[in-house]
Amino acid sequence: MSDKQARVESVMRLAPVIPVVIIDDARHAVPMARALVAGGIRAIEVTLRTQAALDAIRAIAAEVEDAVVGVGTVLAAGDLAAAERAGARFAVSPGVSPGLLDAADDSALPLLPGAATASEAMALLERGYRHLKFFPAVPAGGVRLLGAWASPLPQLRFCPTGGIGLASAPDFLALPNVLCVGGSWLTPADRLAAGDWAGIELLAREAAVLKRSV
């Protein structure tokens, strides 16, 4: 577990933002990933919300050397196995279940599990997880709630995701228990559909220079 946690931390420290990508056309995966990397964003979470997701992960893993591609919206053991075969290097879940955690113990993929309450965070800490996704960040309580956890749960570091944009990201990144944030604003659906790779690179550049406290 300690090795997997170190690998998750290294992903979280690659840049202040991990883009959360919903991709409908796998042909867009490689140019999108190259645009993100060119803008300074190397870790890319491709969510399992479309039929194209695994093909997109496979293409990025094979063709974009500097990208660190991961899989998001992991819900079950089968998702972990399929993503690992596709070449994903990390996995992210919106929450957890006993079955998913058992599968993660047996998987080579490091998992960034989701938590929305202090009790969920404590349960994950008992399982050896020190790096968590705080989701859905804004609806669950936002900066005030996550900041309140810093003192009683000093062992934990978070990637808040859900409702965060370029304007609000700095407030989360200023917290002492936040290593990065997740967000879909770097790869909006209209720019993906239009093949606006220059626009996505610009969004990545804006995100890559955000300051963080840790």
C-alpha cells in the first residue's frame, strides 16, 4: 500500500490540476492529451462515462509519452482490471465500497478513492489510504469543510473535485491539506468536439501556473 500511495502522491504533484475528461470520440484522445501536456498538464483522468473511454486511455498510453493517463469513475473490480489492461497508471473513484477496496488491494493500479464525509475519510485512513479525492467538493461543503478537516485529520491529503473552476481553484489550492484539484474545465465538450487543441492548450497553461500551498 505504501508504494501505491507514493505513486498516487507523485501523480497529484505533477501539476495543480488534474483534468477530468469525458470523451465521446477516441480519435480526439491523442491530440487532446498532447495539447494538455504542451500546456504543462501531464496527469489526465479519463472517466469511464462513455464507450470511448478505454480506447482513449489505450491511445494516450501508447502514443503520448509524457502523459500520465489514469481512469476515473471507477465503480467496481472490472473497471480496475479493464483500465489496467488499457494502460492506465492510476485510478480514481467517486466513492468507495468494500468490494472496490478489496479489488484495489489486488490491483497493480494505485487508487485515489473518493470521500465526502469525515467518517468516510477516517474509514479510508484505516485501510491505509492517505491521499483521497474529496467529491463532490462544492456541493459537499467546499473550502470551508475541507479546511476544517486539516487539523483533526492531518495525515490526509486531498484532490477536491466537483464544481471547481479556474476562479475557485486557488481557494482550494491554498489549503494545507490539498495537493491538487480536479476539474473538467480544461477539456470542455465544445472544444473537444471542435478539435480546438490550441484552446485546450491555453486552458492547460492557465491551470499549470496556479499556486498551491504544499
